[in-house]
Amino acid sequence: MSIRWLCLKWGCLLLALSSVGLAAWFVWQNTALFVQKGDENEQHTAKSIAIDAPLIVERDGERIVWRLRAKKAQQLPSGMRLQKPELELFTARGEITLIRSDIALFDPLKRNIDFRHHVQTTYQDWLLTTERLLYLSQKDTVLVPNAFKINGPDAKISGRGLRANRKTGVIYIDHDVHVHDLQREAKLDLKTRPQHGDVQ
């Protein structure tokens, strides 16, 4: 009788311990799942923050250095993704260089802007087109790492790799520069045209 009672006692104790262990395991799993879902929800919320028509202005004292607009912006952990961005760069004389593209990435710490896809830069009567352009705010420099084309009233220019400083206005082109002088071509065209009374 005592042996049966002892076996029953140990059996009940083992069953109780198993139940407690199983309950603890379920609690731990649910807590881990809840924390994981909470983190995912927080990340999703952080990724999905959207801003309509953002405006960012960089000043040097009272003078505006540049002004950045966009149709929409999405806040990301690494910065902001801009849709249809438009950057106005102001020279010391108040002239404006306008840069547009399909999208851009803005780094709020370094204040750099990475324009991508169908980039168009307008300065006076000149138009530069490329697929990627960076404005490095700390260096106050526009950088075109790849191929580009420039169309103006007097010339057409193409090449690879362009750097331009906003303050000095100095432009460097690294590779494959080709300049098509439209004025010279127009003068040559006038010289080769038959004059009045010439036999054609």
C-alpha cells in the first residue's frame, strides 16, 4: 500500500511539474511573439511615415543657399525618400540653378541630396540631363558621376563625370568630353550656302 501511495505521489508531482513547465513555455512563446510583432509594427510605422509637399531650406545667415521641395516624402531610417524633388541652388548674385528628377534621397545629417532617374538641371539657357546627380552640401558641390549631356544656345556638350562648385562656378569634366560648337557650325553653314545669283 505504501509503495502504491509513493508511486502515486511521485506521479502527481511529475505531472504538476510538467504542467508548470508547459505553461511557462507557452507564456515565453507568446511573449516573444508579442515582442517580435511589436518591433515589426514599430518598424512598419517608422517606414510608412509620409509627408506631403515637404520644404527644406538651407541658409547662410539671412541668405538662402538652397531650397528643396518635393511632391511627397517618405521617412526612412537612413533619411528621406523624395518624389518629384526640386532643388533651387542660389548663387551669390541671386541666380538660380534648378535641379529636378523622379526621386531623390535626402540625408538630414550631412544635408546631401542624391537625385536619380531623369535628372534635369537648368541654369539660364543651359540644360543638363543625366540619370544621377548628387549635391554635396558640405562641399557645396554638384557631382555627376556618370554620362551627361548639356544643351545650350551656343553649344552641345557631352561627357562622363562632372563636378561644379556653387560658389566659384568652376566646372570640371573628367572623361570623354565632346563639344559641338553651334555658332561655328552656323557660320560655316552661312559660308557654304550659295549666294544670290550663284548657279546651284
